[in-house]
Amino acid sequence: MKELKTRHCSYLAALLFLPGLAHGQAKAIATAETNMKATAEITECKRKEGVLTIKVRFKATADTSLELPYAETYVITPSSGKKYEVLRDSDKNPIATTQPLYGNMVQQNLKNGDTFTAWWKFPAPPPETKKITLSLPKTEPFEDVPITDQ
């Protein structure tokens, strides 16, 4: 009987708390290992009005410092091999996650278990392109990432 009560409480806890966790974090479309003591998960790859937006959630596996230079962050279309670099505004500032002290990169210190989400905007590949490869510094390539059109 005690085991049944414990199991019942576990199910109740799962019903109450897991839906909130599921809504709080976007589902990963693709996952890659990094050389920065963190895992990386693409949570969005969306094409809208000529712009491709990509969001990546990093989760630290130990205390670490993420360093992601914009010049080393790009998208490639597998079919044509064309490279798309991070978009920039009229003042040459990247249209991406930015921090005042780090003009040429995303830089974030994380404690073990912490997460951090970064985003970048790229010129969108043509509509017939359905998948891309994302290249981030110190990270294995994210290959065959599906594009969601909006």
C-alpha cells in the first residue's frame, strides 16, 4: 500500500510540474557537442520575410565561458554550399544576441547546469531550401536542420 501511495504521489507530481517545464523550455530541433564544456541545442530555425532566425540554447556541463565570435558563426545550404553570415545593421552591428563589452562576439559565463540562449539572424536561403547546416565556433556542425517557414 505504501508503494502504491508513493507511486500515486509521483504521478501527481509529474502531472502538476512537468507540463510547466515543457512549456517553459522550447523543444530542441538539433543537438551538438561543444568544446566549451556545454551542450548546444537549436530550438528555432525560422524563415520569415527574407530573414532566417536561429536560436541556440547552451547548457553548461561544468563552469565555463562561452565565446562565439560572429565572424565564425554562419549557415551553409547543403545543396548549393552557399555560406550566409550574420546580418548586420546600417552601422555594421550584428543582428544577434549582443553584449555591450563584447562587440564582436557573444560571451557568457555559466555555472555548471546553467543555460543561456543566443540568437542570430541571417539572410534567408531560397524557399526551396528546406534544411541548413549551422556552424558555430568550437562546436560540431548542426547538419540537416529543418527550416520552419512563417
